[in-house]
Amino acid sequence: MRRGEPRDGAPPPLPEPLAVEVLDSHAHLDIMGVDVEEALLAARSVGIGVVVQVGVDVASSHWSAELATRYEQVHAAVALHPNEAGRGAATDEALREIERLAGLDHVKAVGETGLDHYRTEAAEGHRLQEESFRAHIAIAKRTGKALVVHDRDAHDDVLRVLAEEGPPERVVFHCFSGDAAMARTCADRGYYLSFAGPVTFRANDDLRAAAQAAPVELLLVETDAPFLTPMPFRGRPNAPYLVPLTVRSLAQTKGLEVDELCSALAENGRRAFGY
């Protein structure tokens, strides 16, 4: 399993359904340890009409692309995760295969790519990550797909590389983790900000301030399942059906009615991923 095993404990109960369907903009169904069809049915039952299934290496990108051919509810993103790139995975052959997959109609994004200075500390690993990130930016531009950015402890460098390369038309910051100032910078550049379970955590006032600063027309919500389970179930397995918990928390933070936020999220998803 990549990035650790799925979380321990019983799956949380189904939340109250949303009246307006939204999307889970980022999930890893392949490592959730559950039946995919059951996971998608559970998501649909609470108002999650679309799940973006995200690849992190060649194998999972193939799996993601294939899953999107079988389920209308699923759209695929394909890439080499920065932690994989930092270990040398972004070979010419691997990047060519990612670009081939990215050209498929049912693949809606190139990602997750970016920089991770938390798990990859060595200078050589940072160099390899940056080279891979630049290559993925180019792939997104050549294929006309959205770019899904992983940014962990690397805010300034991620923004720098995007500026140096020139971003594709649509950029999504997966699991946004910056502060209000960074949110405003991203908004000024037209980047989408996707918030996950951490925005519900009690101690994350800075992240909620970032959500407050972000324009509603650039907001997305995700699970990053099976990770980052929102409150009150932090530490238990995450899944797309738990998106409503984050949506309701985000609506409270933004001072919006839940249905109003859901309508915006649904439209933002269609614009960001082109479906």
C-alpha cells in the first residue's frame, strides 16, 4: 500500500444526504480496502455524484483510467506522485505512459503531481520532484487537462515552478494546506482550492481562514480517501460518502447555506475537470 495502510476502526455511519449533488474531487479508491462498487453506491446515496479517482504511479494510473471506463460516476486523474518521483520513478518511459493515459477522453486530469518537502527531505529528491512536476505541467498543457497539485510543506516552491513554467488553464490545489495569504495568491492566479477533512479539525483555524479568503467560485471539496477523515470521525477510514461532513463544515465557515455551497461546488467541479 502506498502512503500507509487504510485506517483502522469501523467505517463511520452514513451522514445526512446533501440535497444538491457535489463531487469528491480527490480519492484513492484503489487503496481503500473496500468494494469499489459499494463505495460508489454509498457515495451516490448521500449526494456525491462524481468521484475523481487519482493515480500516483503508472500502475494506479492505469487502474484509475480503466475504472473510469466502467463507472460513469468516476473520472480519472493520472500522474506520478512527487514522493514516487523523488525516488526516481519519473523516467522518460513512465512519463510517456502518463501522457498517453492523460490523452484519453475519460481521464480528466494530470495529477497528483507537485512537491512534497515533508516526506522527501534530501536535496536530490527535491530536484527529482521538481523535474517531474515540470514534466507533468507540460503534459497537462499538451493534453488540455486539469493539473492536480500535491503541495506539502512546499508552498513557495510550488507557486514558483507554476509561474516559471506557465500553468495550464485549470489548476487544482489538492488538499489545500496554505494560509489565507496563499489562498488569495492562488485565487489571483485562478487556481482552484480543494479542501479536505483537515478544514474540520478543531486546531486548524489558519486553514479555515484560508477557506474564508477563497472565492466560492474556486472552491472544491475532497476526501483524499482513505486518509484525512473529517470530524467527528478523525482517525477512522475515510471514503467519498463522508464528503457531506466537510461540505457542511465549509458552509459554516463561509457563512453560506449548504445548498448554495453545493451548487457552487458542483459547477466548479464541472469547470475544473471539464465534464
